[in-house]
Amino acid sequence: MIGTNELLMIFGVIVLLFGASKLPELARSMGSSMGEFKKAQRESELSLKEFEKSLKEPAAPKSKIQETAQKLGIDIRGKTDDQLLDEIQKSTEKPKEVSEP
């Protein structure tokens, strides 16, 4: 940890290097730099959380075939488009029950 003597020496060197009139300007620029850094840090944390969330959630259907199969109540996980087409055909070929009057 930096002690009081070290802080005073560092402050003295800064005053000698930059001059007393430049210290407020230097402090302002350091403050704005810290603000920009914190803003960038927050944005990167949010994008990381969104990325992790997208990995946990299942991906949306990618093709029209997958969308149609999902609308018909067919499980699309681990099936190719050809398998899904076969299942869609089977589900549409089922004879509908007609009630006789």
C-alpha cells in the first residue's frame, strides 16, 4: 500500500511536470477517460450476458420446413429436413374423421 510520503512525492512530481495550472485539465481528462472505460466495460458485460443467454436458449427454427413441422406439433430436435418432410407428409395424409349426420 502506498503511504502518505509516497503520495506527496508523486503529487509533487506531477505538479513539477505539468504545472499547477494544468492540474484541473489533467484531472478532467482522467475523469472522462475513466467514465469511457466504465461505459465500455458495462457494454462488454451486457454483450457477454446476451451471448451466454443465446447459448442457453434453443436456437430458432432455421428453415421453412422446420417452422412448418414445429407448427404441426412435430418435434424438430435432431432431425434432418428430409425426416421432417416425411413426418409432415404423414401428418397431412391422415384421414380426417367425418361425423355422419
